[in-house]
Amino acid sequence: EAVLLVNLGSPKELNKKSVRKYLNVFLSDDYVVDIPKVLQQFILKLFILPFRPKQTLHAYNQIWTDEGSPLIISTFKIKEKLIKKTGWHVEIAMRYETPSIENALRNLKSNGFNKIYVVPLYPHNAMATTITTQVEVEKLASQIIPNAELFFIKPFYNHDKYIKAVSNKVREYITEEKFDKL
């Protein structure tokens, strides 16, 4: 038995070319932009990719660290903590870009694992996250580990422990001020 943690993804590097490539892959997914493919690609190539990478790069500049993408770094930290706590074999993958789902499945196969618990690291259920991840993992697993048993962890947005963990983290940053909404 092994665990495959899957997160959304991030550009490989902090430059316009890498951000453009990431956006192209991400926004070409039919589960993310659910319109006819011809129209999707027309809008993407003519209106989004010529302009959006610059804005997106600016946003990534605000959060990028010396070690790289915060999303990838935090996903590796989750992996290490899970291994330390459980002793399980854990692989990580990003739905878009690297580390890839394909490489993670190849690693699982080479280590002899065919019973795999897939944990999409999104608490909610949406076509653009959980559904596209499940479809991609199933497609690649059928090619790489045809006899794999895949068990997908369900969305956990309403799980008591998740809600408590998030509220405890938010509570650290709330001052004595009163809020109508958070």
C-alpha cells in the first residue's frame, strides 16, 4: 500500500516563459475551462496567453521563495510529515507540471505498489480540481500500472478535524477586533 498526494501545480520557474507554459497547460484542461475546445483555445491563445503571464508572474513574485514554489514546498513537507508519522510509502505529484503524476506512478510501480490511496490535496469537490485529478490519475494508472487498485480520498471540506485545523490557524491571526465576516 502506498499514498499518492496530488496538488494542483505551479510553474517550474519564476519567469514569464514558465508561467505561460503552466497557464497554457492548466487552462487547456476541459475540466478547468468547460467550453468547446475550439473556442477555449481561441480565447486562450488570443486573449489570455499574450497578456496574463505578466500579471500571473507578478503574483508569483509576491509569494515565491528561495527554495521555489510555496505550493510544491508545502506539498513536500506534507509528504515528509506523513512518512514520519506513518512509515508509509508516499509519492507526490502535481496535476499540472512537475513533479508529474506519471513519474509518481512510475515510482510506485518500480517499488512494487499497486494498491494506492490517492489524496487530492483540495478540501472541496470541483471539476477543476478533484475531478480532473481523478480522471488523470485513472488514465495514467491504466497505462502504467494496469492492475492498480486506486482508492480516492473524498473531499474533506466538511470534516471536523479539517475545520478545526483551519479555524485554529486562522485564530492565530485574528486580533481582538470584532468581525462581521471572515
